[in-house]
Amino acid sequence: MGSSYQQPTLKKHLKDNFKGYEKDLFSAFIIRNLQLTREGGDLGFMTPFVWMFINSYEQLRTRIINNESISSLIQLEYSGFDGATVPICTFTINKRHINNYKSCFVRLSDFKGSSNQAPKTLEAINNRACGWFFEFEQDKLLEIPGSPIAYWADDSFFQLLRITKS
């Protein structure tokens, strides 16, 4: 639920208690769950994937990248559910930052329809060379301005980024 749909009391509560994460209820929900989980605990979420890319979620991304470890993330295709066209991802986080940890990502954006999501996910898990499975060191995301969760970026992208910074 975006802030434009929130009742005034909810909006105030989020602003007072989840500053920086109050734009969407799911952002505050992620933070609250992290607060309630002990160090090393695992959490699982299914949320819109807008937090992965949009500037207004940079604080959420950097919090997760700096303090936690994304264990796995599946970015579903827009029509990944029957009867709904929504940008969804499902992901697991370990509440512990592990330096140089390689997270596992599955990108299903090329596979239209809900009937393709599960089989293509299983195919990626069983065949990591499929082209839509990515192992990516999440700490590298901090090198990208705004820290988008661009898990498909390769070494040549980071080399170009370093060249343009110098």
C-alpha cells in the first residue's frame, strides 16, 4: 500500500516509526520483520520488485546490502500470476551480513505467463548455466550509483563504471 492510499493515522505511525521506509507499507513490513528477527535468522518475502530499482527505495536497498545477506531472489515476469499483472519478486534474507557472499538470483522476465514461472525456476536451479540464473556478490551493488539490485551486471559493466568514476 503506497502512502497515497494510507489513512492519516497509519501514515503518521509509519512516519514516526519507520522514517525512510514509510513510502510503502511493504518497506516498513520488511524493516519491522528485520527488527523482530534475531541475528542469523532467515526471512522470506514476496513484494513488488520496485524496491530493487527505483530511487525512492535506495535507503531500503543499502540497508539490506550493508546489514543483511540476500540468500535468493526470484524476479517474476509481470504476468507471473493468473489474473494479475504485477511486478513481483520473492526473496529470502539472512539477518547477517556476510562479506563477499554470492546471492542466487533467477530472472524470469523473458518467460511470459504464470504457467512458465515455476518450471523455469526449477530449470534454473537444476541448470545454473541456463542463462537466467545468476550468482552475484551483493556487496558489488554498492559500486553502482543508487545501488539498484542489478544482479545481471557483469565484470565489463563494473570495469566501465570504474573508468567513468576516474
